Amino acid sequence: MRRKRGNYRAVRGWIGLVGVLAGTAVCVGSAPGALPNALLPDLDERAPLAVSVRWGGPPGNLHPRLVFTSTVENVGFGPLVVEGRRHELRTVDGRQLVRDHKSGFCLTNDYRSPLPTLGPRGTQRVDKTDCGRDKPGARHVLEGISVGWGDIYVPAKEGQYIDLNGIPYSDYVLVHRVNVGRLLHETNYANDASSMRIRLVPPATPADPPGVIVLQTCDDSARC
């Protein structure tokens, strides 16, 4: 059941799912400099990576697709248990043009975050079953991101793309968000969005997809 973002078998059924539980715990004492009583996560949505345009779709009906790597890191006091993410393409003036087609999700400790953390870095995964892998009938799955770890989604992973068919060649802002609606309690919401200003350009040849040029990267802002 190793699927990423959105339709998670019987558990979730839409893109940009929202979380139900933040990793919390009780810590004795709350003196200055000590850990707080609520060990909340702090989700840091990193800027898009590996942005490119590929052909995609069924034979005979190929469309250009903007693909990208998306990563979110937990730099808070406690682990994240469930998390949401949306991807969207906006015009430079902020209007949303299209959404992605993400179809599954599985939150794991994919890599160690290089960022400083508020609490001690986690030494164990939130879940050790790989999100119920090979258990399509599972009714309950525990998953999440430990403190000091990040979750990564490679380009075009199970619908992680934006269809560019009919999108004019111009400058755009690719926006990545986490914890939309703030249904998850965090220590900080200021780093829940990141973006990248890109330029779509005509293809080099009729057989090629359109090109994309990265103009600017903004780690903590939806307006790049």
C-alpha cells in the first residue's frame, strides 16, 4: 500500500488531504529552554526541485506535463502523524490556473533534514510497516515524519504533475503547500508554503515538449 498523496485505498479519497492528528506527547516541566508540554511538529515545505516538462498520457493523446520533486521536512518538537499537500500552478499575479493529479500518499522518513530542529531528532520511524505495504484491505494505517526527517516525492510519482495542455508560454509561480487549512497544530505556520518562479518556453523542435526555465526559488513564500 505504498502510495503517495490523495486516494489512499479506504483511508482517504481526495488530493490535498488534510491531517487528523499531530504527533503530541506530554513532557514533565516547561521551564525556559525546556521542551514544551505539547510536542508539536513544524512542517517546512521545501521549494520545488527537478522541475521539467515531459510528455504524458495515453498513446495518441500525449499532453505536456510539468513534473517536479516535492519535499516536506519536520523541524519541530514532535513527530507528524498525518499531513496534507497541494500543488498548483499560478500566474505571476496570483491566479490559480491548474491543480495537480496526485493519487496517493505515504508519509515516511525518506531522508535526514539539513535544517536545525526545535526538538531532538527522531531515531525511529513513526511507522514500520511502510504504510501498510501489500495490505490493500487495511482499515488503519499509522504514518508520519519524525523530527529531523523529510518526506520526498519524485517527479510524476502517481499523478504528481500539472497538465500544461493549453497553458500559454509565459512566467508562472509553481506553489507547494503543506497543512492547508491548518487543521494540524504546528509550532509555526510561516514555512508551510514554498514556490518557484518559472518560465514556460516553446519547444526546441515540434517533437519536443515545451521547455521550462527556473527564474527564482522561494523557500518560505507562496509568492516568488
